[in-house]
Amino acid sequence: MRVRFGSIIKVNAGLAALLLLAGCRGGPPRAPGIGEAYVGPAVLNVRGDIPMESKTAATVKHGERLEILQRRRKFLKVRTAGGAEGWVSENQLLSSADMTRLNELAERAAKMPAQGVATSFGDLNVHTQPNAHAPSFVVIRNGEKFTVLAHLMAPRTDPRRTALIPPAPKRAPAKKPERDSKYPSVPMPKPPGPPADWLALSKTGLPAGDTSETEEAKPLPTDNWSLVRTSSGQTGWVLTRRLFMAIPDEVAQYAEGHRIVSYFPLGWVEDGGQKKDIWLWTTISSSGEAYDFDSFRVFVWSLKRHRYETAYIEKNLKGYAPVLLKQVDYGRTGPSRRAAAPAQYPGFSICEEKRDGQRRRREYAVLTNVVRFAGEYPCEAAAPLEIAQASAAEEPAAPAGRPAPREGLAQRFRKKVKALTRRWFGG
């Protein structure tokens, strides 16, 4: 009996130790997630509390998934993949739909022809959308070069975002049981008709053409954005006014105050052992236009004057990106005025809108220091560049298997009060 009693004590002590150890390991229960989001900026600090001076609980990078735990105004409490919890601003987070659109844009941009190389005098933020309030997920440093792909005019408005937290499921209100009334219901009277002089009453008393009482709709301000690809392959939007096309200064000096939209080398000539490129550029004289450029120009190096001179120029047109470099078929006419068989020459093509509104792609051949028109055909239809923004009604689906949110203490108290009121007063 002594041995058996001692063994029982040892077993009970072991069970108690295991239970105590399990309780220590478990700790407080983790709060359930109410949604998910992805980090928008390149680096984001998750703070221990909402105030900016709070200590940093964790540091996360662009594209990392976060679990949303709680909302306070425009701040969200999140949990990182490593288990750290803290607060971030909702404006710095992206939904899964936003990440999908950003990845689709990067895949499309990888196939787009480059329209030149640019640089910036100062750090340049690359945004996920053509909007200054959209998250910036990478920073181009001062003097760093990057590729320009396209341009876009976008309204200066707050971006409409996809909701990060799914809405609580709506519950149908409980139907009240119908009670038999002792008195018959009285039919509603018909609504009164309009007065006999309703036409005279509807007049404003203003003379024809006077719109002093109506406010004219003011157009929204717009910004010019450029789609760029960084040296590391990341694609996003930057403000066009912050970048400078990296064409050599000996050519850029002829811009005459116009903004250089794109530029391309078409070949080169040798002068005194130095190679001098033949340049094509497109420029625009004013901002806010629906088209991309209104002039293009070809510069060649003069072996006689040892400087750049204009070989070809066209102005006052409506041109659309992209400008394409290609081999162009062109037949030259000999001394006998007979056209020779077409041969291929280095050249380019631009998409120009005609007076009838039709867009035609015009090809030009570069014959050393001479540019010749080689033909035209309809422009290819290009898909819109602007990222599809979420409508206000677009909301994320609830994560699969997520339990319904629990009612708070205040909600339960209000329900009990309503139940007691119905019981006592029959309401």
C-alpha cells in the first residue's frame, strides 16, 4: 500500500507540473483577425500605440502580409508574420486587389518599349497609383537613372480605396407578429394635385441666358504622371515635373522651354575619333493636354560645323506614345527617276491624330543625315494605363472560415433593454 500510495503522489505531481507548463506556454489568447492587408511603403514602422512618439514594435517591408486586429478611426492594429502587434495608418496599407493590380501593371510594363532615360535632382517617390496620396513603395535617389515608359494626366483627388475590413453581415430585422385590431384601418387620402399656376410658380424670374444663380462646375486640377521602371526592375508612378530626361546638354539646349517627352538614338557618325549620336526627340509646349507631344525633331551631327543641327522637324501635331524604333522599308529614286526596290533603313514611327480624329502611325527612314517619310497605317489600339481604382461599394470578402464577430457589451445591454421594454409595455 505504501508503494502504491507513493506512486499515486508522483503521478499527480507530474500531471500538475505538465498543466502548469502548458498554462505558461499558452499565455493570453491571441485576438482574432478581422481582415488582411499588405504593406504599401518600402519600409513601414509598426508602433506600439497610435501616437507618433510610440516605440516601434516591428519594421515591415513592401508587400508583406499583415493581419488586421482592430480599428480606431484611420488607424489599424495589425499583427505581422512574426507575431508582433502594433498600430499603423490605414492609408499606408494595400488590399489584396491593390497588390494584384500593381503586379499586373509590372507585368505589362515589362513589355512596354522604353521612351528614354531620366534622372531627378533630389529623392523621388514612386507611387502605386498616379496619385500623390497613394503609398510610395520605393524611393529613387538623387542622380539615379531610371527608364520612362509612358505619361498620364490624372485628376488631383483622393484615391478611392478598397475597404480593408469586410463589413459585418447584415441581419434581417425580426418581424413583429401581426395583431388583430379592434378598429378597421382608415384608407389614406389621395395626395393633393399641383396648383393651377404651377408653371408660373416654377419660373425663376431671371432673363434668358442669365445663370448668375447657378455655379459653374470647375474642372478638377490635374497632374502629369510618368510610368517608370527603376534600375532594380520595380514599376510605378512619379510626378513628371520631378524628372529630367537624360539627353545630352548639347542637344537639350535646343528645347526652347518645351518639355522633352521622349528621346531616342537613331545611329551615330564619327568626327575626329569621337562618336556622335543621331537623336530623335518629342516635346510638348504646354501641360494638361490629352495628347503626349506636339512636336518631334531629329538632330544630326554636322561634320562641317562640328555641332548638332536639325535634320527634320514637325510641329503643331497631336502625337501619342509610344514612339517606336524599327527598320523601315524605303525605296530611293535614282538619277533616271526610277524607284529602286525598297530597302530597309534605320527609322522610327509615331502615332499622330489627324484632323478627322483618326490616328495614323507614320514611318520615317533615316538615311545617314537625311530623314524621309516612308508611309503610314492605322495606329494600334492601346489599353488604358490608369490603374483601375476600387469603387466606394467594392468591399473585400470575409476570410474563409472566419467566425462571426462577437457582440460587444454595449450591444448586448441594449438588446436586453429592448426585450424588457417589449415585455413590460408591449412595444
